[in-house]
Amino acid sequence: MELLRCPSVPLISGSYFGTVPKQRAYGSFLFEDALGRGQLVAENELVACFQNTRVQLLVMSACLSAKQHPDYPHNGLSAALYRVGIPHVIGMRESVFDKAGIQFAKALLLKLGKHSTVDVALQHARAAITQPFKEAGGYRDSNNPLRTEASYGQWCLPQLLSHDLQQGLVDWGFTPQPKSQSELKTLMGQVSVPEKFRGRRRELRQWQNRLRDKTTNSLLITGVGGMGKTSLAYKLLQGLHKDGYQTFSFSLRPEHDWQSILLDMELELSEDEKAYKKYQILQSKGLDEAKQAEYFLKFLLTRYDGKLALFFDNLESVQDGQYPHAITDPTLQHWLQAAQSLTRQGLKLILTSRWRLPGWADAEHYPLGKPVYGDYVAMVRLQGLPLQGKRLQTAYETLGGNFRALEFFAKATQGMSAQEEHEFTASLGKAAAESQTDMALAKVVELRSSEEIALLHRLLAYQTTVPLLGVEIVGEPLTPCPSPSRGEGSKSETMDTVLQRLLAVSLVEQYANPHTQQTEYQLAPLVRSWLLANGAPEPDQPLLQKAANFLLWEWEENQNTTWEHLMATHAALLAANLTEQGQRLVLDWIIGPLNNAGMYRTLLDDWLPPLAEADNQQIKGEALGQIGKQYHHIGQYDTALDFLKQSLAIQQQIGDKKGEGSTLNNMATTAHARGDYDTALDFLKKSLAIQQEIGNKKGEGT
């Protein structure tokens, strides 16, 4: 229904199973429900869905979708949908072969895309299925000559009902843009996932149902890299989100700080003031890390009425490479144990790894195996990979159904002779499954020009997605160099051209940023890991500083004002040894939101101590003052006053009159809170004198 109400959807094309029961003489479509069961939807229900929509053409490549009973001429799917006001409706009079339906729809859409009217496009599509399927019936019943003969008569099945044959579908007053062959990715927290999920229907239904009916509340998906573990987990998490669950996603890859997601979770909990105060009281009692994690998740689970889901991706990054593959990060281990203990109370826990965790229950573990061949075919079609027929079948068998390996294999073998491809495939077949993706990736990288390699290395400077301008900032200048794939003396190219070539071979991923409405780019996570493991130079300080300053510019110029971008900018500044800018960012932009959320102990424990040791006296003075304010908030007034006095001394030393006046005001507030009214009044008088001296009317009024 959401799709049908969208104003930009003029055409709906679908292949379904249709039926016209003799005893009822009206049409139905067979859909799949949330549990994977077949569900017949009658024509009157479908008609209700299409009322008051802007759909201009409905194409139903479904058996019997245009069939009508002679005794009930007004019944039938096509007729009913036509009467509801859809300008053009195409259906099938009788049963149609799958191949014919697909070929028909493909030819129809191709002709419509060339601005043809619907009637002309229909005739073109009919011609495309005149005699293409001599053996079409054989795959069902090779001994039935009637089915083979029926394959010749498919062309006459499509029926068009139209209110006005000359009525167009869209206003062609624009320049059509070809669809990018580079698949868009999306970010779920820190985790990179495909925008579209494909295949694995059986596994998806199985675990969706088990999570939904609470047969299980936790799931560990294991398998070699590239098999689709993250995609399957993401789809399961999407289902939970639609069911009302609040979801948080952690990436355990080395380039990500998974604990930054804990800060997001704490900000969410702080919105429930009562629960957060209880948690802070427990924090102050000196509980160990494991107990703190358990209480925190309990409060968060309560906040979301028992609907909380956590996703941990790439656990192998923090597991011992040797059996039994124990977690090597003690803090993460505490959080995982806390989450597991709460699955009995409804918390959903989904994890992915190459290896099974020690002691993980069989019923909650799914080793992801080889996908069905149809999933491979679907991926090739969707991504436009140059593989089909026997070549695709060979790749499927050789690579064990590995999606990521197939993607790199298709790119690596472009331009190879048949003999070269045969030899390369044979070498892959001898390799372990864990190594096949790396081998295909190595071949893709080997074929890149030196300009492309240079850009890959420079993009290592970013740990987050950036728009084209960010790529250009670290990429320029790319000196024209001899190219192993294009010969000597290649001309200098634009950064966008080089970037597009890297996108075309899946070395760089592109993302649609919903906040900035821009396309953004990042090295594919697997490519980043491979480059660093195979001799790529670590980004030097000047390059890291370019990257960090670009992210800072985006923030300061309101190009990207998300909390995620702010955290990425802070991390980039520290990595580039731009310590002072990073400290300034914390004081100006991070402390305020955390303070307003009541996260005083988080500020005292994690954010303010490094700033109190700053070389810059201005920053140090402000940080000490902020520490004093946090202690004031938690009722430790004597300690608060001590830090405020230290801050005041620095501000007096460096001549920061405005800061001095503000600190005296804060000291007065603290003295008043502990009942020392005379001292508070004295501080206020001193502050007032300073505000008057510097002409700060706002401060004077305060």
C-alpha cells in the first residue's frame, strides 16, 4: 500500500500466481504471508488497494489474470482493476509459462522506456514471445507434446484494457539517467549492508518465524566471509524493527569503535529520567563492569517495553584465531554475557562471525551454507555481472556459492581469454574457501591502474563515508602514471572518473546518506582489511590531517550535523594527532548534549579527564570548570568547588576575563547549594565586577 500511494510510481509490473476458481468465477492472486504460507487475495481486496492511486499502467504476468467467466463477464482481475480507473491494465488470458512472462515483461518495459505508447509496446512484447520456447514445457513434463505445442501460443495471451491508448505513462520532459551498476549500500549503525536483500528465503523465513514466536531470542550466524551473514542478519533485524523493536548495531571491525554505540544507547536511556537516575545510583556504588552492563540493559529493555534488539557484526575481529575462538575483549565479553542473560526476558541478540563462540547452544546457531543456484543467478542479474550459462555454473560450484567471491571473480575475469579464465578458476578451486575471496580480490587489484591504486591507498585515511568532495580532498593530485591495464602514458583523469572505475569493480562502495541527501563513498570493509594486510602503506599524518579537517569542515559548515558524523570527526582528529582541535570539538559540541542528558558520570569518567591534562591552558581551564560542574550535578559540592578554583586560577593566569566571570558564577552556585550563602554572595559580586569591566551585559544580568 505504501508503494501504491507513492506519487512517483506510474507503473506496477509483477509476476505472481493467479487463479480463477470455477465455482466462484472471480480472480485471485496467491501471495506469501509473513510466515511463508500461501495466501489467496481476491480481486475485490486488490481493487481496494488500487483505488485513488496514481498508477498509470498495471502489468500482471500471472496465469489467468485476464480470464473472465462467460456467465460473469464483469468478474476477473484485469476487468475489476480496469474499472477502478487505472488507465492501462495488462493481464494474461490463460496460463503463461514463466519464461514467456519474463521475456514479455522485459520487452514491454524496454519499449516503454523508449517513449512508446502502451499499445505499441504491447505488440512489440507479443512479438518477443512468438516462438522462443520450443522446449518450454519439457522441463515440467518432457513426455507431454501438448505442453511443448502450447509454448508456441504464448504471444496471444496478453490482453490490454485501456481507457485511452494514446495516454502516456510519464512526462518525458527530463533526461533519463542510466542506473548505476554499483550497488548502493546503507549503514545500520556502524555496519555496512546492501540496500537490497536477495535470496536466502528459506533461512530468512525459518529464523524470522523463530524470533517472532520467541522459539529463540538469540542467533549466531557463522560462515566464511562473503556468504551473506551480515545481509541475512540485517534482514532479520529489519523484521524486528517493523515489529516495534528498538535496534542497535555494533561493528567489531578494527577500524570501528564499538563502544561509541554504547554512548548512543546511554543517550537513549537518559530520555527516561527516572530510569536513568536509578542507573546512575547503581553506577555510583562501584559495581563491576559486568554488573553495570547487566543493569544498563535491563533499564533499556524496560524503557522499550521488552522490545530491544542488539546486533554484533564481525565478531571474528575480537576472537582468538585458535579453537575454541574465545572473545579477546573483556569489556565486550561482559556486554555479550549481559545480553545473553536477558534474552530470557525478551531481548533479541543477533551475532555474526566466521567462528562459533565457545559454549554457544546448537539451537541458537546457524552455520550459513551454500545458497541455492537461483540466488546466484538473481545476484548476477541485479548487478549486471558478465557471467551466464556454463561460466556462471562453474563459478557457483568452484566458489561454493560465495556471493562476495563471485563479485570479485566476475570483475577479475573481464578481459581474460578462455584459457586464462580456466586456469584462474582452477587455482581458485584448489584454494580453501577462506582464501578464494582474497584471491579474486587480489586479481581485481592487480588489474588496476596506478592512479586507482593511489586513490585506494588514500581512501584508507577515512573511517567513515564522505561525499565526492571528501574523496577529492585526499585524492588530489593523482599524477598520470603508466597503467598495467591501459598501457603507457595514460592522461590525467578527473577524480570522479577514477572513483567510478573503482566503484565498477566493487573496491569502493557508495551510500545514500538520508541526512545530507548526498551520495557518499567509502572503501569496502573487506578491501580495507585486505589492503592493510597486503602491504598498503598506512596513511601518513599529512593525509590523515587532510581527512580530519574535511570532516571538521563538514560539521562546522552544517554539511553533516549528525551525531554519528560528530563522533567520526572526533576520532579522525585524534588519529591525525590534531589533539587540540579534537579537545575543542569536545568542549564546544559534545559536552553540551551529554550534560543536558544528565550523563555526568560518563563525562567525568570518559570525556573530561584527558582535557584536564591539555597543554593548551584555555582548554585546560574550561575542562576543569566542566569537571567542577559535573561534580556539582551529582551533589559532591566540595570536590566541585576544588575543581572550579583550579579553573579560576588558570583563567586569571591567562587573562580570560569572560571565563573568569563565568567560573565565579558557577562557584557561587555551588557555594549556595552547600548552604554557604555569604561566600556565594562574595563570588557573585566578583563576577558582577568582571562582567561590568568587560561590558558583558548578558553575563551582568546573569
